[in-house]
Amino acid sequence: MINLSGTDFFISLSELMDLDPRLAIDWPIKGGGDATSQCEYILSQYDITCDEHDAIAYLLPYGAWEESELTSHSDNMLKLIWLIGCDLGEQGEAYLSGY
């Protein structure tokens, strides 16, 4: 299980490889385009959780959504999986801050 809850979350591909090699292959998002199906697959196949309030706290600083747009926890989880996947694909690591 990967729990994203807390004030900060950091993971690298090497740490992910130690936790679950399949997830380390499935999660990184490479290239542009719609990755909705990839993120939905990750959420359906892997045990990744986050407290509802922490998910909102992670997403608000991006400035892409108003708080009123973050009422669906399942949608918020999809957004987090996508953001982390992009960072893993581009940088090999992902960091979320809930400050």
C-alpha cells in the first residue's frame, strides 16, 4: 500500500521499484496526451490511498483548480495519480507538498 497522506509526499522510481516493480513500470507517464485510462488502471490495480483533506491540500497549490472544483475524492485521486505519474515520467521522482 502507498499512502499519500501527510504534509509531504516524496517517492523516486528506485524506491517505487523496491516497493512494487510492476507499479514502477505502470505509473510513470511519458509524453503528452490523455493519460486518464492509465491513471484509472493504476487506481484500480494498486492500493494507493490519501486522506480527502490531504488530497485537496496537495492540489490547491497547483492553482489549476478552485476549492469548489475539488469536492470529488475519486477525481482528486485521479489528479494526484496523474501529477505524480508525470513527475515520475519526466524526473524519475515526485514530490507533493501540502503546505
